[in-house]
Amino acid sequence: MEDLELLIDAVEDHALFLLSPTGEIRTWNRGAERLFGYTAQEAIGMHFSRCCDKPGKDLNTVEKEGRIEDLGWCIRKDGTRFKANTIITALRNGDGTLRGFAHVTHGEAEQMRRSEEMFRLLVESVQDYAIFMLDPGGYIISWNAGAQRLKQYRTDEILGKHFSIFYPKEDLENGKPQRELETAVKEGRTEDEGWRVRKDGTQFWANVVITAVLDGSGELRGFAKVTRDMTQSKEAEETRRALLEQREARLVAEDEKRRAESSYRASQEANRSKDEFLMTLSHELRTPMTAIIGWARMLPMLGPDDPTFGEAVAAIGRSAKLQAELIDDVLDVSRIVSGKLRLKLENVDLLPVLHSALDAVRPSAEAKKIALETSLAADLGSSMVDSTRLQQIVWNLLTNAIKFTPKSGRVQLMAKRTASQIQITVVDTGEGISAQFLPHVFEPFRQAEVAATRVHGGLGLGLSIVRYLAEAHGGVVAAESAGRGQGARFTVMLPIRAVRTKESGSEPGNRLKLPQMSSLVGRHILVVDDDQEGRQLITTILRQAGATVTAVDSAYAALSHVDHEQPDIVLTDIAMPEMDGYALQRHLRERTALKNTRIVALTAFPASAVVGNEEEFDVYLRKPIDPFELTEKLRQLLNPN
């Protein structure tokens, strides 16, 4: 019996003691002393109700049922309460008489208390997180060290305050705190990141988790709120984002720079193309001007009976016609810059074309005492070529040869027909071409980089034009030279599309025969042009054809004239001050007295500038126009049959 008492007294994890039938404590072990705080001397004789809730109910139940087990609240000596698992058992004699009760309070409850205490200490000691409890209304009921460090409030300052005190003004105005509690109740928890306010008014970026706390019956007991300072992470993210934005901005800037450089290069290329166009324009216009100016200066020294007088007049006419056709082409900038020059292929007698090219360069050759030699096959015949462009090819090759051949040198033009090609060759005894430069000789703007060639000047376009025109005809051009000082040979090979035997009419004497001007005798023509020289030229041509001509310098003067006289034809310019040719023709069409009058436009505008307006006139002619073509067009208009 004594050993049993020692054993019971030694147990520390359980409070074991006996009660009298009325509830007074009779024994008290070490476990009871540790759990409840009373010594054995203090506890023995004390009613156990001082240690437990609902004592009367428990004893009455035990007496009836013999035993109860309950998890309830117990009271320590210092008044603190703790949860305990309690078992009370009725003790009876052999005859069933109640002797008292055995009271056992399990150590699990104390362990729970210790766990709760450890948890409380753990929460309170956390420095990196603000962990605190809210009651169901959102008022703060606990506060840990992390909350004090993060939000700067002491426990005695913050308990009882509403948690919305931590939110900035804009969140308060839109009801965010209450909305977060409602979300936590509805979904069990809510998580948010945003700005929060410290006691001193400064703000920090916080990650906040609010969890609804429910009891066993599901009733809301409050909220657990955990807040973490994410300002450094936010700043790091902002820094990273700023760096990414800077990188993106740098990439954009670099891309814009590349675009700007590309645009600059494109602009430079456009300027180069513009310059190339202007130089090509100048180069091509100078081709026929050489013969026109040369022969025009020679004509005053030649009499009408001079054998070369007719040849001079014919050469000027051919060159003027060539220049007119060139102007019509080079005004279309897009075709010139893109290299899409239009070829007018016709069945052309080749010998006259070659002679025309020779005529154009002869004054230059004679000035340097260079001998022009020809070897033109009699059976050269004709072919489908653009005569203007073919003459330009030959002229460019001859001009290039004369420029680089010293005085008293020799330039030879040869032409022959093979089975499938026309072969035109220009050979000179000039400075020759180095082996290094020979592969580049047909590139535009390229010239040999030696002093001798720089002295000759030039734009470096002639040979590149030759190559383009030869290739446009389906042919090729090649250059040969044994080196510096050894002369050069240029050969153009053009395919034969159609060949016919040379007719007697192609002899030089017949080539110089001038055409007959169409007769406009008996016709009254009104000429309207604000340019005096152009007006006088047209007037002279029409009078030479036998027409009666009235010339005026404005559309208003023309309208005044037709008030009292009805001409057969009104020949008007387009671009005139105050009223242009289009407006004039509309006024003329409104007059019934002029219903039989033909209205003809004569303008220097290129074809691309007037598309869609030609049909407003009976005939649309472009300057410059051959006098014979002008009179023939007007004759056909008046006498279509």
C-alpha cells in the first residue's frame, strides 16, 4: 500500500487525487501540485470546485453513472485557466456505499497548454512578419514583436484599434479593408499586395494574408492576419523593370538609330539616284546637241549650192528629232531612275543610223585631227532596233574613243552582219585601259584613277549607257585592251530580228531628200500661245503651208477674236497665265457658232502629266514637233478621208 502511494505521488504528468463524497480533496500528488499550483498542504481539505468548472454537475453525474470523462476548463492557484482532460470515477464499498471519488487530470492538457504557450512565444518573437489577431469586427486583439517592428505601434497603443488604420487614404475611400474581411469570411482567406501605412505616416509595400478563424461549430471567432514587408522586393522588381525598360528603350533607340541610318543611306541613295538622273539627262541631251550646234555654226559659211548644205540641214533635223524623243523619255523620272527606258523597235535601215552617229562626232574628230575610218558591210541591211538608241550607242562609243585618243590618232567604226547578229566595233589608238580597270569600265561613274584620264573629265556615264541599251536590245557589249597606251576595242553584238536587202532609196543622196509639207491653203487657223518665240515659229510653219493665221498671246484674246470670226482650227498651248488651254477649250465648246471648229492642243507637258485630259481636244500634240508632222496632222484633222 505504501509503494502504491509512492508511485501515485511520483507521477508528474497527471494530477491524481481523491475526493470525499462531498468533494473535499483528501490526497494530492506532485502532478496535481505542478498543474494546479497548490501544495499538498494547501490543497488537502479544499473543495475541488476551486480547481474545476461545473463541480456539482460533475459529481452528481459520476454518482449516478459511475464515471465521467470531460475536456474542460481548469483553474490554477493564480487564477489562470487551462484546458484539461479530466476523468472522475466513483469509489464504493463492497455493499455499494459511496466512499468518494478518484480525480485524474491528464498531462495532455498541460502539454497543450505548454504547446499553446510555446506557440504564443513563437508568434510574439517573430520579427520578420507582423502576426496578430482581429476580432470578428476587425479590431486588433493581439500583437507580436514583428508587428511592432514593421508598423511601429506598441502593444498598448494598438490593441482595440481597427485594422483599417494601416491602409492609405485611397483604400479607405473605396472600402478595401471591409471588403477584404468579407472575402476572407466567404472564401476562408484572402491575399493582397499593396501599400500600407506605418505609425509615422510612411508607406511600405506589403504582402497581406487574412484568414478567417472559426470554432468547432463553424462560428466566426475572428481573423488571423499576417503581413510581410515586401518593399525591398518591390524596389528590386521596380529596378528590374526599370532596367528592362531602359534596355527596351535602348533597343528602341538603337533600332531608331538604325532606321535613321538606313533612312539616311536611303536618302543618300535617293540623292545619288537624283544626281544620276540629272547627269544622265544632261549626258543624253548633249548627244544630239553636238550635231545641231556644230552644223548650225557651219551653215552661215555654206551656200545653198554647197554639196554639204543639204547634209547639214538633214543632220540638224535628225538630231533635233532625236533630242525631242529623248526629252519625252527623260521627263519620266521613274523610268529613267529604274533603268526602264522604253525602246521603240522598228525595222530600221542600219547604215543611215551609223552615218548619223559619225556626223555627230565628226566636228570633234576634226578638231583633234583624228582620222575617222569606216568599214561598213554593204549587206548590213536592216534590223528591228530602236534607231534613236542605236545611234546613241554608236555615238557614245565614238565620243569615248575620240576623247581618249591623242591628236592625229585614228578611230575606226566597223559593222558587219553574221548569221544571227549585227556586230558593231569601234577601235581607237588611244590611251588604252589597264587590266585592273577593265572589269569596271562599264560601271556608272567609274573612271580610271590616273592623272591622264582625270584631265579628260566626264561623268563616267557614256559606257554604262551603252551597256544598258545594248542589253535592252537583247545584246551585249565587250571591251578589250592590251593595256595602257595600247588603244582599245569596243564591240557591240545585237541579235538580228529582221533583215532585208538594202534598197536604192537608202543611198546617201536619197537620204538627204526633204519631205513635202502638207498644204493648208484656204484654212483659217487661230494660234494661242503666251510664248512669243513659240507663237512666231508655229505661225511661220502654218503660213508656209498656205494657211491664213491669226496669232494671239492669251485665252481672253482668243475668245475676243472668235466673237467676230470663226476659224477652222484653234491651236492652243496648255500652260498660260489667267486662263489655261483646258478652260479655253471649254469656253469654245459652249459657242454653237464654233461647232465645226477643231480644237488642237500643243504643249510641252510630258505624256504622264496629261493622261485623261487628251480626249478634251480633237488632237493632242506635244512640243517639240516636226513642222511636217504638224501640218500633216492638221491636214488629216480637216480632211480625214
